[in-house]
Amino acid sequence: AESDAVVVGEALRGIGYDGPAPVGGRPLDSYFELHIEQGPELHAKGLPLGIVTGGYSSCGMSVVFTGRTAHSGPTPMAERRNALVAAARFIAAVDDLGREMAPIGKTTAPRLVVWPNKPGIIPDHAVATVDMRHADPEVTERMVRRARAALADAAERANVEAEITAEWRFGTEVFSPELIDLVRAKAREQGIEPPDMLSQAGHDAYHMTKVTPTALLFSPCIDGISHNEAEDVDYEPTLAAVNVLLQAVLARAEA
């Protein structure tokens, strides 16, 4: 299947976590989130806490390539319409774009679905997912334009059709200056001078900015490893970050 999506309500019922309370309907004063950085900066500098002041401007897209199945042996090269070849050219171009824009620019090609995915058959269907990120929104937009041009070129060279079926953007959300100042003050009370940081990944806090004042904090993870079974944290800096979160939340609640 192209999608392994799960409906949240069904998943919660499946593990007995759905509960009797209705979703939503509660007034919110503010939202605080503490998350591991998912990158190496805090760990490398020996810092227990960072304050997120904004995010990388990010754009992702899902592209469907449509070609024509044929025999992988006798079919003349000029008549081949290989959806996988088009997807591969596109993915490689997006990866090259990220390497060109490094170290600030980032690109990812995390998913490729191919059908029929058999050794002797030229595939007529492929779905590729990519995303592009940069601290400067204008640079992100240039990356997106270049990716679209690379997509058209990849489809033409492989003689297939390409359609962007989904596109999403995030990272331009605004975090609360008031909450940021509060967190910084509580950190300084504990002898911590947290750096301002940009989040390079998506977080729940991004969505919460739409409904309430929001603060996002980072704590270090060992060597910046994340989304990997080797992901881990050191106890002492994590405890320090949690204590800052606690004091900030208490101060907000008692204000």
C-alpha cells in the first residue's frame, strides 16, 4: 500500500487509551514543550538547555510518477517509460540540492514506493517523498523552485508523467516572546544561560502556536542521534532542563 496511515481514534481504542473525556473544549492559557534537540549542538557544547525562537522554513512534497510496464529485456531503450528511473533522478537531484546548500540547507528523500517492484518488469508507478529546509525562507523557496525544475527534467528524461499530489509547509510559526523571556529568566535563576535556537524539525508546539502562547525548549541528546534506536540522553543535563521547564510552568500558572 502507498499509505500505512492509522486513524488516531482507532489506534487509541486499540490500546485502551481513548478514555471517556471529549476532545477539545478546554480554555488554554499557554503551552510549554521540552524536547530533545535531535541535533548535535547542545551536546557538543555541553549545554543543558536551548530556547527555540523559530524554525527552519520547510517544504515537503509527495510526487507520483506514471510510466508503462514492459519487459526489462527486449523493450527498446527509446520506448521505455520507467517510473522508478524518473523518481531516482528526482531524488538524486534533491539530494544534490541539499549538499549544495549545506551546512544550513537540508534536503531529505525518506520514502520511495515502486510498483510492481519485480526484477523483470519495468515499473509503471512510483511515489517519492522529499522535503527541503533552510533557516532563510527565501532560500527555501529557491530550493523548492529548483526541485520543481528537477522534477520536470526527470520526468521528461524518463518519458513519464509526474504529478505533485501533496505539498506541505511548516517552520514559520511564531513562539511567544513573553514565554521565551519567562523561560530564560528561570534558566538564569538556575545558573543556565540558554542559547537561542532554530528548530530544524517539526514539533507539536508548531501547531499549538495557532491556538495559544507557546514555548519550545530543547535539551541535549547524545551525539545528536535521533529517530534511531541508539537515541539517548545524559541524566544531569536532562534534569536541569526539566527543572527549568517546571519552574517556568509554575511561574506561569501562579501569575
